[in-house]
Amino acid sequence: KVAAAPFGGPLAVIRDDSKIVQLHGESALRKLRLFSSSGHLLADTVWRNPGGRLIGMSWTDDHILVCIVQDGTVYRYDVHAHLIEPNLSLGKEC
């Protein structure tokens, strides 16, 4: 999955866990990777957030990555892949 920030900002990339892929010597842990618009790695972190599958992710205008998981929990990251607390919840109904 890929999310591009507006106005030539950073890119966020994570392996889609709904697809079956063969891992050649890689760790089974998924990594959230953030790249500059020119392709240089800015930061990466291991995705260990509970709540089920990652449904979607997008950037805000002030370069905050918003990730929504299956149970409605919203995780926010800055451009250095640091988790911004507190986490929000949209509720299981969403």
C-alpha cells in the first residue's frame, strides 16, 4: 500500500497483508517506510499496531500520516515514523 502526501511531500509504503507474497530472506514483520519525494528513505518502523488489518492511510496537509485499521482505530505518524499519541477511535461501527 502506498500513500503520497500532497504538493510533492513524502511517500508512505507498507506491504499489503491481504496479498500472499513469498518472502526471500526477509522478516515476516511488516515495516512502514517513509520516503522523500525523490526516493530517499526518511524513516522506517515495524508495524506492531493492534486492531486488525490496515484499511487505509493518507497524509494530512501538515504531513501527518493517518492510518486506519479494521477495528476503527486511527494511528498517526510524523515524517520521522514516530507514533503520535493519543490514538483515536472511530468505533467498531465504522
